[in-house]
Amino acid sequence: MKKVLVTGSGGPAGINFVNSLRYSKEKMYLIGAGVNKYHLEWPDVDERYILPRFTDVNYLSKLNELIEKTGAELVHPQPDGEVRVISENREKINAITFLPA
């Protein structure tokens, strides 16, 4: 079973993305992450974690700690700011991102 970490999973776009993955015939273990613990209650994920904002100097290290802790194989950032930061730092991320240069 693939493990997918979805950042910003508690926002409208994140919830829709998670729901789309749940409709897939392929079973996935979904890990939700976000900055607001109350929004993390909304998506249909298997685990939930708080991450600092993407502007925080510790964001990448905390993201990698979460990847290691959960065994996430793919990181799908949903918020635009996180897409930019993760895309620009993909070589520092300890999981696949499938983001353009």
C-alpha cells in the first residue's frame, strides 16, 4: 500500500484531493498535514499531523521528520506556497514529489 503525505490537507483543495484519492481503486494510506489542528479533522486521512508554516525556517526539517516518522513515499503539497517551497527544495525532501523544476 502506498503512503501519501498531503500537506494543506485540511483546506478545501486538500480535502478534495484526499477525496479523489479515496475514490481510486488503488488503496492508499493517507497522511494529512497542516498548520491548523481544527482543519485537520475534516479530511478523510489515516493520520494527522501539525506542520509549521512553509515560511518557518524549520519547515523542511519538520517535513522530513514527518516523512521519516510515517514512512511517506510521496509528498503532495496542496497550498501554492508549499508547492513552491517543496519544488524549489525537492533535492532536500526525503520522498518523491513529482513537482516541476
